[in-house]
Amino acid sequence: MAITVSLVLLFGLVLFFLLRSNSLSWGSAFIAVMFGFFLASTGASGPINELATDVIKAIPNL
């Protein structure tokens, strides 16, 4: 749970700074957020969470 919240905050900050620097339009940001929202409600959310957890666990071993 803590990793998921941290990743949401990280991706939210990246999205915020992309919007501030005009590298991303508001329409594209809306599409990205809606894609993530609907992706989270599919069966793909389990493997995506497992992949993210495995990558985070592997980083200290590099």
C-alpha cells in the first residue's frame, strides 16, 4: 500500500511539472489520468502492481 501511494504521488508530481513546463497539454493530461483510472479497474492492475513492486525491490540490489 505504501509503495502504491508513493508511486501515485511521484507520477502526480511528474504530471504537474510537465503541465507547468507546457510539455504536456491539459487534454493529454486528462487522457493520461483517465487511462490510468480505467486501467486500475481492469485485470491488468494486479500484474502491473506486482511488476512495480518487483522493480522497487530490485533497485537496492543494483
